[in-house]
Amino acid sequence: MKNQILICLLLIYNSVMAQQTITGTIYSDNNMPLPGCNVLVKGTSKGALTDFDGRFTINTQIGDTLVVSYLGFKTKEIVITKSIDYTIYMESNASELEQVVVVGYGTQKENLFLQVQ
């Protein structure tokens, strides 16, 4: 019984230790950082958003696939092969921009004119 518990604890320890923190920076095709870019681990609910400088940090393991997406750019999949800093360049996709609808809201003060008879 003690051996089974020990084996279970070792398996849990190995799965926890296999997780690594992956960092990276995402740029557009004209070398501008992309803030708010989605970075997801394929097949899981783990994800991150890039900060103002296009940087992200995510916990994953070697062999996992990162799915990177951003409006107006082609979705890219990156297989994690090392645990160092990644630099990812996104390719623009002009056809996606045709699907964007901009809606504006505003206020205007109503002018009331009184008729005097």
C-alpha cells in the first residue's frame, strides 16, 4: 500500500515538474509589438494575452502547441521545443479586415425652440 502511494506521489510530482514557464514577444510583420494578442495552449483552456510591449508568459510543457491569434493577422501555431524566450512574427491577413464593423455612439444636446404666438 505504501509503495502505491509513493508511486502516485512520484507521478504527480513529475507531472507538476514538467510544467515550464514559457515567455515570448509577438510582433507584427512590420516589427511592431502586438498588445492584446491571444496565446492559447492547443487542446486546453490555458491561455494568456500579450501586454503593451507584446510580451506574454504561459505555463506549458515541451511538446505542447501554442495557438497565437490576433484580429487582422493569420493564426499561427508554434510547437514548444525549448524552454527559452520565443519571438513570434505574425503575418497580416487583409481579408479578415473586411469583416470588421465599426459602430460609434455619441450624444447630442437637443435644441428646443419655443414658439411664441
